[in-house]
Amino acid sequence: NAGVTQTPKFRVLKTGQSMTLLCAQDMNHEYMYWYRQDPGMGLRLIHYSVGEGTTAKGEVPDGYNVSRLKKQNFLLGLESAAPSQTSVYFCASSKEGYGYTFGSGTRLTVV
Amino acid sequence: GESVGLHLPTLSVQEGDNSIINCAYSNSASDYFIWYKQESGKGPQFIIDIRSNMDKRQGQRVTVLLNKTVKHLSLQIAATQPGDSAVYFCAESRETGANSKLTFGKGITLSVRP
């Protein structure tokens, strides 16, 4: 049982490039989330989804888009990367808002 | 404003002693709380959770206490071990179900002295 799997683990982008981060969970959870973690800031919610085909904005959604085409996958997209998006990105899933499980993170550097 | 905060950024304890990590929250409507442990280079790892209808919950070597009167949450680790060295986060949710969103504190570093 893999839990929450994030790909890639590391990525370096040039300013203006685009990319997609993939999150997959095998726990049949309805809810999925994308957080970013910056030094001294804790984890901040970017977007979340409470079911296949639904998404909603979190605390810091600007510059990101998400899609939940399949229940087990939650994609985070950066259309035009900026240095301010340099961060560690974590995906999480939960069963109806309880017992969140996190992935191991994607470290993104935008130069 | 609404926030989840930790009182101290670092905590150093002797191996074998008990550790107590404290957390304050400001929204009395918060009804679900989780403690996470994060080791360097890894994702947050679930430790223990508690709902607002409880004031204490125990796990393996860990206990979470919730004081809703003063909006205070604590994590107690018994017989602290070197492997407990990590950053600990408290997180709270104002709602569960479809509007469930966790808000995290900034984290406190626990350092275990041999």
C-alpha cells in the first residue's frame, strides 16, 4: 500500500516555463490537497478537491491550477513559473477530512 | 485573526525524558486537531489527532491534550528517543466534511540530547 505518491521529487525550472506535478493515492480517499512549504511559513493550502471533477481554492491559489479527472489523481500545474514559486510542494489526501496522509514532497526551484 | 501558533520555535530535551510541545489556536470553532512530525527531507507524518468533543487521547508513547477553554493543544512524548528529533506541527480544521481544510502552525523543532 503506497499511500500518497508524488512525482517528480525534484525539479528545476526557468522563469516562464510550465510544469505539472502529479499526486496519486491508493487509499480511495475522496479529498485531496496541495500545500506548499516555505521556510518559517509552515504549510499553506494552495488548492483542494473534495471529489472527482471538483476543485476549490485554498489560501494561496494564485499562479497555480489543478485538475481532478480521476479520484486517485490530483494534478497541480504551474503555467508560467516564477521564482516566488520556489518551494517544497506536498500533496495530501484524507477520508472525509480526517486523518490526512501526506506524500514525500516535490522540491521545486525556479531560476 | 485566526491562526494556529506554537509558543516556542525550538525545544531541547534529554534522551529518556518526557517532552511537551504546546500549541495555541485562536478560533473557538475549530473542531479537529492533528499533530504531525516532519523529518528532514520528508513529508509530514501523522502522529495523533483529537476531536473537540474530547480533551485527551493517547497513542503509543504520545498523548494529546486539548483545553478548549484556553484554546490550547499539547503533545506529550514519553521517554523521548533520538528518533523523535524532528519538526512538529499542530494543525486545526474548523470544519470536517466537504469544507475541511487544515491550517498549520509554523512548526517547532525538537532536539533530543544523548
